[in-house]
Amino acid sequence: MALWTMILRKMANNKWLQLNLWFGLAICVALFSSMPLYSHAILQRTLQKELQLIQQDLSVYPGYVRISTSIASDTMNEETIQAIQQADRYVENIPNRMGLDDLSSYRMRITQNLKVYGADATEQEIKAQNTYGNFKAVTDLEQRVRLIDGRMPNPDRNDGVYEALVTQKFLLNMKRDIGDEIIGFVNQTKEQFRIIPVGVIDTAPEADRYLPFLVNSSGNGFFIPFSQFEEEFIFGGKIKVSSLDWRIALDYNQLKVDHVDHFSAVGNSVRSYFQSRLGISSVDIPSLATVETYKEKKEKLDVMLLSLYSPVMLMLAFYLYMSANLIIERQKTDISVLRSRGASRLQIMLSYTAENLILGLTALAVGPLLGVWFTKLLGASNGFLEFVQRAALDVTLNSSAYKVAAAAVLCAILLILIPAFLATRVSIVGQKQQMNQLTRMSFWHKTGLDLILVGLAVYLLYGFNKRQEDLRKLALDSDALQVDPLLFLMPALFALGSGLLILRIYPWFIRFVYWIGRKWWSPAIYHTLIQISRSSGQYLTIKVFLIMTVATGLFSANAARTINENMENKIRYAVGADIALSILWENDAPPPMAGPSGPVGGEGETDVSAGPPKRVQYTEPPFLPMKELEGVESAARVFRKDQISFSLERGGDGSAMLYGIDTVDFGRTAWLPSGLLDHHINSYLNLIASDPKAVLISRSLAEANDVKPGDPIRLKWEGLDQALFTVYGIIDYWPGWNPLPILGSPAADEGETAARPHLVVGHLDTIQNNLALEPYGVWLKLKDGTTSGDIYEELSTRKIPVTGIQDTSQELIRSNNDPFRLAINGVMTLGFVISMLISFFGFLIFWLLTLSGRTLLYGVLRAMGIPFRQIIGMLVSEQLLTSGAAVLIGVVIGNTISKLFVPLFEMSFATREQVPPFKIVYQLSDYIQLYSIVAFMLAAGLLILGYRLSRIRISQALKLGEE
């Protein structure tokens, strides 16, 4: 008990230092615990959003499960009946096995096809009738369909007649009405069934929003009660049952990232269960493909988070070590006295271990809660130090967070104990000797760590640059936004190594400054220069703090800005405008002539008399309504045709993509960033506007075929005669066109420079008049304040038949919600904020302790007659030559690592799709924001230090000296 009392008293005597150390531990715990929390929360959000996109893209409920199987057996024997019953029980248990609630489900049974005709049909009508139908049964049918006419069937009828529900279309095909008896004839067994339609049904979407039963998609047939179907055909065996269907709607909102492996395993086991059990089976779980990618995503995200956190972890390690070292420095005399009086090193270390355990356990209690706040801060980040009103992440503390936090506390305590362990090796005599060795070299410089770190970073930089050049030259591809973790670790290593290297030289620079002006320096400056040059090791940690904070802050700002801008520009360029639409064109194309077993006609037969395929004639829909859409600033017709043929007068031909545009509308609507072309895009449009036969060609086409402006070029595609055009200009890029080498080309496979695609841009009207009228797309530029939803609603209101849509804003939203991009923006912001916090507190605690250690010195200086203004000048000049110099060094290093390492992020994008070219983005507002925060921190620190200095009294200082 006495030992604990001594420990608590010692902590109380150093309460501000202990509080500072506890703050570092709490931040450390919060940071580490936020890693699994953020990884889990962001993947959970992304999983839900990607599942929701299934409904948007495929028009299918994300929790949809459909199982369909044929029945191979011709008769309903005991074995088949038992297999069907087992399958029913198995499917019924699928929701429980997946751990998701069953929102809706139904079963459907279908018999083999019957030839159907009216009971009163003549022999001639029977022969001419070519209508087929079958018996169908759906569980809870009366609750899933809408009865248009008639009544529901009676399953208890015992006169051999089946009452059934049918669709209006089927009745029209049969040329019969409700109540008319229909005969169903089985060709194989010659058996007949008497059927009377008693009601007409239609789809009732409102009956089930998860699994609406689409009546028309079920084809022709007779819907009878499910119980009657089971009794007559499953157990009775009166006709062959051809197929079974089970459909389930699971509550996908309950699916958690932790359970995706289990969900995938159950989904695959369902497929295995129905494989050849009853017949040919089909299992459709649309969400399975999305879910199966999440294990790999989680692993990659965890690695990325670790690499993103590495710089701030390094800062925290420095902070904790500095705080612990400051505490030990004040207690070294006590430790040496205890050692001299017989205390063992183990006893002293046990006391410090107990002291740090108290701090660690209290930090472990608070840190994870702070980690939850950190995680929510990460989720709201949309860029470096940019926050948006995004839905808050669903964050809950779990065992993984506490395990990581406990491991972080343990490692932090071991780090904190290092200064105490080193201090226990020194006797009281050695302690007095060390106090007088102000100029001893630091451990980092003794071991040459600065040179090692810089060399390692440069070596890795060379390897990454070599790899990037290979990707660019050979048009090799890489996954979109899969960032190599070393891209974040390398700049931190380089910044640390460069900072230590400059600080190795900096004391010599101070001595040189002192030597130059030694005859003119005022006493205050003289004292400051002597103090800094002789006590360089004393300032090392705080200067490294500031250098790392500023350097990594600049790198984070430039890296985040570059990644965000390049991803957004790529999306805008690929779409070409705010919205790109495909509109339905009426045409005379014949319907596909394919039956169940393939094309009509014998296999291998060829109609030698058939000529070339007839060209499809299209009817152009009106374009004016697109321009008149409310919220549309401008609209343009854009015709794009792949693989058109070109030929040149001097020889040479090939294939290219053809663009047909209206120059005025296209110039107002299309998006192209400045700097991609030699001149503004409107200059090229004006160039060709005067001549209907004028075209622009890509530089790849011009260089490959030695084409110059003024040369004629002939264009055509299959089934057309050539049309003559004239080259007016050469371009490198065009909205929506990818000029990069073709992936997988023979040249690329052989390790050579890959072939580049070609482009021709001409007038749409000329192309339509001289070549052919074919469907074009419509590009829209929206007015400020207009949303995509407004345009969608108006398109629906005007009943414009849209067949395809590319929406820049929606693509940008998807990109912004990418877990890797969210991680980059969030962690870079959080890392900088934490770095600034610990730098501020470290700055304050360092200088406050330094001031308290110089109380006697300042008192003596005041007693010697040096005015307070000069003492303040000494403090300010010391700050400028230490903290100010560190900030300046950090700016230089930050700009250097931005220029060296930010270009490497080009490898993080799909090389094949990175158009416009990757560019480094520097924004003045980022620098102003960063410098303002650093300046505020230093100014606040100086004000606090000045206030503390003004409180020093000469009499107290001199009395302290006497004691």
C-alpha cells in the first residue's frame, strides 16, 4: 500500500506532465481503435449502397433469391415426391441459415405444356389452333394478383372440371371468354383435361413491394389453387410436373460485413444442393456477386488504413517518448539517488510500470469512445480538411476495437518505459556528468538513421517510377483506385529522414550565423545563438514534431486533392457532359428468328440465295423536346460509331471511331478541361464549322498515316459507299474518347509500345446525308441548381423513351462513396488534425518546462538590468530559430515529397481509363488553410509562453538560486 501511495504522490507532483502523457495515450488508443471501427463501418455502408445499386441497375430487389429447377422424372413416384418435399423444407430454412429475415416468399409449380382449344371447337379449328398452355400454382395467389373480372376458382369441384384464372391475353389468343370450357390435350399420353376460366387476373405490384408476382411474365397457362395442384399433380400424378420455382425476399439491411463469408457459403451451398437433385437447376442470388468481393476489400482496406495511419503513428510514438522523457528528465536525480541507496533496477522499473499501467488503463477506458468520434469524423470527410453533411456512419464498439486498443496501450507503455530503463543505468555521478554534456549527439544521428531513411525512400521511389513507366508504355492495366500502402509510408520515411538530416547540419548553420555577426549581435541574440548551437539535442524532438506535421500535412493536402480531382475529371471526361442519354429509335429491323433450340432452319444449312443483310431503316425521334426540358441549359446530338473504315488518297487505310456533332450545340454542352488541346476546343469547332465536309482527326491517325491538314480522307462502314471529307485539324483528346493504347493488343502482349486508337470528328448532318441515318446520343448540360432527379422526373412526365443513361453526378456520388477514397480523405484529415493537436501540446509542454528550468537564468538577467522587452525578444528569436525554422524546413520537405511522391498515385488508377492524363493538383486554399493552422498554433503557444514569462518575479528567482 505504501508503494501505491508513493506512486500516486509522485504522479500528483507531476500532474501536468502526467496529464500530457495520458492525453497521448488516450489519442493513441482512440486512433488504433478507430481502425477496425472505421473499416467495419465504411464497408458496411458501402455494402448497403452497392446492394441498393442492384435494384437501381437490375430492377431487382437486393435481397432477392430465386431457385428454379426442372423435374427429370416422367412420373411422380415416391422418390420424386420426397425430393420435392425435402427441397421445400430446405428452401424454407434458407433465411434462418443466412441469418436474415424473410420479408416475402412464394412457391410456384408448373406442369408440362398442353395443347388447348375450346370444347366447342370444330375439327378444322382444332387443327388450326396452335395455342399451348399449362397448369400453374402459386402460394397465396389471391393475395398477389388483381382480379379484373370473374371470381376466384373453387378447388373442391368434383366433376372433373378444373376452374382456373387466366390472363386477358391468353383469353384473346383462345378467342374464348370467362365460363367457356377449354380442353387441354397432352400429346404424349392423349389425356384430356377440362378447364373453365372463371376469372381474369393481372399483376398487382402494390400487393408485395419486395416480390411482386408478374402475371404476364409467366406466359400462357391456367392458375389453379396451390392445394389443388399439390393434390392432383404432385401426389396424384395426373400430369407431368415440369418445373418448380421458389422465390424469397430477404431483408438485406440486416446483412453485416462480419457475416458476408457465411452468407456466401450458404449461397454456394444452395447452388450445390439443387445441382442435379431434381433436374436442371438455376439459382439466382444477385447480391452474392457483390457480397463475395468484400473479404478481399476488407483485407485491402485494412492494409491501406495501416499505411495511412503510419505517419501519425510515428508522430504519436515521438510524442509519447518525448512526454515520458521529459518526466524522466525531471526525475533522473531521484532515480540516481534511489540507485545509490540500494534500490534495484527491477524495483524502480516496477514502480514506473505500475504508474504507466494506471495511465494506460484509464486511457483504455476513454480511448475507444474517442475512437468512435474519430470514426464519425472520418465518415464526414470529403477531402483534405473538407467535411460534408453525409449520413453518419453506423459505429458500434466491438471486441476487435478493444483488442487493438489493448495491444496499442501495451506497446505504448513499453515505449514509455524506455527512458526510465535507460535512466536506471546511470548513477548519481553519471547523472551530474550528463547534465553538463549539452552538445552530445542524439541516438538518431549516432546510428545514421537519417541517412538510412532517406536512402530507403529514394530506393523505393526509383522502383515505383520504373514500374509506373512500364505501365504507361505497355498500356498495362491496374485496378481502379487500389493504392499501394507504401505510397503513404514512403513520404513519411522521407520526411523523417530528411528532417533529421537537415537538423544534423542545422547547429553548424547557427554557429556560422553567430560567427558572421559576433561583433554586432545584441546580448539577447548573442545568448539565443549560443543557447541553440550548444544545446541542439534539447530542441531535436520538438523540431522533428513540427517538421513532420507540416511536411505530412502538405503531402496529405496535395495527395488528397490530386486523387479527388483526377477521379472526378476522369468521370466527367468519360461521360462528356452532365448527362448522356440514349433514346429509342423506331426501326424496321426484323425480330430475332430464334426458337428454343436455335435459329429457324436445319442446323448447318445456309440459304445460298440470300443476299447481303438488308440495312435497317431508322426513324429519327424529335430532338426539340430535349432542348425544351426545364433545367437544361443546352443539348447536343452526338453520333458515335465504332470501327468505321477510312482510306487516304496517297495510300493507307484502317479503322477509327467516328463522331458526328453539331458544332454550336456541342461547344455549349460538352465538357473538356483546359490544356488538353493545343487550342481551346471551340477554336477547333469554329475551324470546321465553315465547311460541311471538314473533319478533325486524332494525332494517332495523323502520325500513323502521315496525314496533314488539307488532305482528303474517305469514310464508310459496312454496307455503305465511301464519302469524301477533308482534314482541317489534328487533336489529341475529345470528350468521351479514350486515346490511350488498346489493352491486350498484340504489340502490348509482345512487350512493345501498344497501338493507339484513331478518331475522326465530322458534321452530323453531313454524315447523315452522305453515309447513313443511325441512332445518336443526346448530351445535356444542366443549369445551376438543377439535379439529375429533376431531369429524370421530366423525362418520365414527357414520356420520352430513354434506353440508356450516363449521369455524371451519380457517377461522382458513387466515386465519393468508394471505401478506399473515403479512407484516404478521412484518414489524411484525421492524421493532420491529430498531428496538430499533439504538436501543439508537445510544443506547450516542452517550452513551459524549458521556461521553468530557466527561471533562475531569467531572474538573473532581469537583475542585471536587461529589460523585459529584450527577454521577450530572446524568447521570440529562440522560437524563430527553432520552431520557425522547423516550420520552414517542413514546408520545403513537404513541397519536395509532394513533387516526388504524389505523381506515383497515377499507378492507383486504371491505366487504361486514366483520361485526361494524370496531373498533380496544387490549390492555394489548401496551403493557406494549412499555414493558418500552424501559425495559430505557434502564436497561441507564444502568447502562453509570454504570459508565463511575465509572471516570473526576480525575488523568487534569486531566492530559488540561493536555495
